Amino acid sequence: MTQIIDGKIISTQIKDELKSKASELKAQNIEVTLAVIQVGNDPASTVYVGNKKKACEYIGINSLSYELEESTTEEELIALINELNNNEKVNGILVQLPVPKHINEDAIIKAISPLKDVDGFHPQSVGALSIGQKGYVSCTPAGIIQLLKRSNIEIEGKECVIIGRSNIVGKPMSLLMLRENATVTIAHSKTKNLKEITKRADILIVAIGKPKMITREYVKEGAVVIDVGIHRLESGLCGDVDYDDVAPICSAITPVPGGVGPMTIAMLMNNCIESALQ
Ligand code: NAD
């Protein structure tokens, strides 16, 4: 029987653990505060920011909200980030991406102090991850490690294939799986013979951004399949994996929705709690 990896249940467990940590911290007079900055009013970003604030409220983390005009300049945004970097009451800073086109995203990511970089996107956080040092880890890949561990799926010594090499999912995912002692292959848009490569995987992690691209021809019988993709089709939400086709042949799989999705915010909350312990 295929094990359905339930991200809703696992993320709720994590949030409940964090809630008790936050109240332990409160008892020691340590408040955790996350500053959330949104530039412009992209509707998807507004939903994401709203969900992050709700999660903060659930756990007992203070959230400070900065809703800036679309016309905000890069200099103005960096000035606000600097102010928050220097504010001792603020533990974590998050700028909701994407920012409007006239603002350089890399400059914004770099402006956030690595000590407050709860998204784990700062080059120093990425560098620390790549050499196995302490630092914030990007939330979606960190959530996938939790999904695997809390579902008792062994990682050490396993063949892991990751499809996708983005800075927020594919690359940090590969470093985390390496840290867990998997044998890691990264495939991407220029990979030749993709099916041959993905069929080697004991654990296949899919972050391509193409609805239902991965069918059973790409999957070894008995593999664990983690689907990072999220797509809103007329028929509803789906992932990068053709779930109905693949689920019957694998040993475990994440559904969409309710798999990887809920883990991202849970791990952001985890990073916020960590930020108060620096
Ligand atoms: P991206 O577009 O930055 O990267 C996609 C990657 O897929 C690229 O590295 C590219 O080389 C590779 N790729 C594209 N076409 C390919 C092909 N035909 N064969 C092999 N590789 C191919 O995307 P991303 O930001 O990494 O996101 C991937 C998906 O995950 C998207 O659907 C996104 O919405 C979703 N996502 C979900 C969460 C979450 O919380 N669940 C978080 C981030 C991203």
C-alpha cells in the first residue's frame, strides 16, 4: 500500500511544538518578533503574507507588518531593512518575493542581516549550508527533510534524484540530502535522458514548475516521490507529478495540496523561533 505523506498533519505537529517553545521563551521574557515586508499588492503575495501572519499568531510570535507602495524605491526598501536590522526587538526579517521589477531582488536579499535571514536566502546562509555550518535553511527544502524523517523514511545511503536547480528549492534541497548522507543527482532542463536518471531514484524530489509532467515512466517501482510543484488548474490544484498515475507504483508520495505546501510556513516559523535564540 502506498504511504500518503500528510503535510497537513506533520506541519501541525511542528507548529504545535513551536507553540510550546514560544510559550517557554515567553516565560523567560523572550519575545519573538518577525517583520514582514510586502511591496505592492500582488494578490498571491497578499495571500502568502496573510498566511504567514496567521501562523505567527497561532504560535505566539509577534508579527510587524510593512505594506509598501508599488512605487517604493530600492533605496527606500533597503533603508527600512537597515532600520529593522538595527532594531533589537526584531528577530527575523522577511521580504515577500517577488519584489516589483525596478527593485533588484539580489540586493534586497543581501541587505537583510544573516542573523535575521529567516527565509535562508542570504548568500551567507547558503554558503553555511554548503559547508555544513550553522545557519538558516531555506524553508521548503527544510520542510521536505522533516516530511521524510517524520514519516520514518530512511535517507542515508539512498539514491536521491532532484529535478530542478532553483536557488529556493533544487539547490538547497541537494545540499540537505547530501548532509543526510544520500547519494544525490540534480537534473534540470538541460539534462539528457531524464527518465533513465529519475528511474534510478529511491527518493525522487520534483521541483520543475510543469503541471503533472512526471508520470510513472519516470519513476522506479517502490520509490518515494516528493512533489514540490503547485499549479492552479481549472480542475483544481495539482503538482508537477501526475499523482493518479504515479501513486500506485511508489512506496510513499506527497499529495498536492496537503503535501509539501503546508511545510514551508511551518519551517519559516521554526526559523523565527531559532532567530530568538541567537
Ligand atoms: P523554477 O522555475 O525556479 O525552477 C524550475 C527548475 O526546473 C529549473 O531549475 C529547471 O532547470 C527545471 N526544469 C524546467 N523544465 C524542466 C524539464 N523539462 N526537465 C527537467 N527539468 C526542468 O521553480 P521553483 O521555484 O524551484 O519551483 C518549482 C515548483 O515548485 C513550482 O511549481 C513552484 O510553484 C513550486 N514551489 C512550491 C513551494 C511550496 O511551498 N510547496 C515552494 C517553492 C516552489
